[in-house]
Amino acid sequence: MQSRSGNHAKGIDVSHWQGIIDWKQVKQAGYSFAFIKATEGAKLVDDRFRANAQGARSAGLLVGAYHLTRAQKPEDVKTELEHFVQTVESAGGMSSFKLPLVLDIETKEGGSKANISAIVREWIAQFKQRTGRTLMVYTFPNFIDTSLDNTFGSTPLWYAYYNSGTPANIGGWNSWEFIQYTNKGRVAGISGNVDLDEFKGNEAELMAAYNSQGTGPQPNVPAWKEAGRQWLVDHVGISTDWKADDQLDIGTLGAILSKYTAAVIGKKDA
């Protein structure tokens, strides 16, 4: 994998454990982004999630959200995923979270490596179908070695890696998108320790990669494709984060057709 760099954009990740945060101070201290805990399992909502999301956005940070899964089998994913998505929607809407939404997989309720890997695959597939967005995975080296197979290399990785030096390739991954490098950081505006993170590029590259997400036509996309995407956003209610040049897999197509059908039936019944 790639090394960390002093030029990389700096960020934090937080939950209710950090209490009330002065997000303006965080921004002034040089931090560009924040991942915020939203949910855990099928029912829990972090009681600081909405306040943290609003505060971080208002201070000018790019924001992502994460869900800690407790799924024991792939069949548990649907309920957890809907809980996560609905909670994110209630905190400013999906499109207000410019950074990736994240599956935090670090506990072993799923038991075997094969079953835990199947749970993660189900999360990735269902999340894409439900939202049109690509899920990012948060995990750490020992969990990858013991509980995940090597099929996730194309999935963006938020890597918890606290050792010095360059992290080795692992579990099919040869790069990280974000790296969490300590849980003992100290940041102005936050009482006590906080996790510190780094993007794979500088702040300009972070903004180029994520701050324009869902805000308009993508480069080199034919006008007719963008017009079709906008029609689906306006009339069917697909996520604004779905891009006109995204590959349309069968799951995404099914989700679009389902929403279209529901929209048509709703208009007939009105």
C-alpha cells in the first residue's frame, strides 16, 4: 500500500464518546473532513450523530457517516442497511454526506471467515442497489487476516493502521482511500482523545474527489445521459449521488425500476 504523507489532508472520526464538539475550532486546527458514527446494529442511533453532522458541515468540513454492523448472517443485512440509510437521510439527506458512507466491520458476530465475508459482500451489493453509491469498508489488519477473504480489493478501504512505516498489501487491497493512524489524537475543540485520519492525497485532491459529488454533470458525459439522470432524480427519486456515467448493474436497474413503478402507481392513486 502507499505511505502516509505530511501533505495529505487531515481528518477525524467521532461518535458520542467525544461529547459536544466545537467544530469551528476543529476546522481552524487544519482538519478538512470527518467521519461520524451514525448507527450500530439494527436499532441503535448514535445520540450525537445529527448534531455532529450538522456542526461539521456548518464549519466547512466534508462529512461521511459510518455504521457498525452486528450482522450474524447475510439475511440480517437488509434491516441494518435500511436503519443506516434512514438515519443518514434524517440528518440532512444522503447528498449532504459528501464523503463515502462506511461499513465498520470489526467484530465477529458472523463467526467464520466465509460467513463474515458473505455478510460484507451482501452489504456492498445491497448498498449500491439501495442508494446508487459505493460503500467503503473500515477495518484493521488482524480482522482482515482472520475474518475476510481476498475478494474486496476493488472496494474503497478506510484502514485502521497504527504502526509506523508503509502498510503492506493485505486481503486483496493494495491501497487505502483513508487511513486511521491513531486513536489518541488531541484536537482543539474536542475534550479527550480522538481518532485521527488522513486522505490519500492533499486537500485540493480531496475536494476534487468528493466536494463536487452529486453537484452537476460529470466531465465527458453526453448531454442525453445527464438529462436522463436528472429525469430519474426529479421524477423517480433516485439518489443525486448516482452519476450518469456509472455502470448500470442489474441491482441498480432493479432499484430504479422499482422506484419508477412506485412513482407511477402513486400518481395514479392520487
